[in-house]
Amino acid sequence: MDMIGNALLIVVMLLLPYGVWRCARCCWRRSPTLREYLAKHAACKGEGEVGCYRCGAFHPIAAEDLSAVRCKTLCRCCKTVLWRSDF
């Protein structure tokens, strides 16, 4: 019985990173691109900047992780995910 439990644990440990990566990729794809965001929220477009649809702030907007290949852009005020980017 102990051998079967260890074997199952090894299988789960090998498959878990793939499931986490797949889930993160799926969640990233659900966010709109900048073009899709502006098409849906036309009032959020200002002169050279984009505002938040939720709180209406036009503060400078921060990227979640600038070193990442895929990142989400967040509102600095309310931390709402606004759009995704590919670098």
C-alpha cells in the first residue's frame, strides 16, 4: 500500500507544474488586449494615456511584471486587470 501511495505522489508531483502552467496561460488569455480594451471602453482613452474603466483614474498604469513575456496591465488605484500584453 505504501508503494502505491508513493507512486501516486510521484505522478502528481510530475503533472502538477503542467497543470499550474496551463491554468495561468488560460487566465492570461481571458484578459483583453489593449486594442480590445479600447474598443470596449472607448471613454477610457485620453490624450496619450489610457484610463481605468472601473474607477475612472487616468493615473500612470503599471505592468504586473516587466520582465515577463506575458504580463497584465493593472490600474494603480484599484488594482483591476485592464489588458494583457505580449513582449
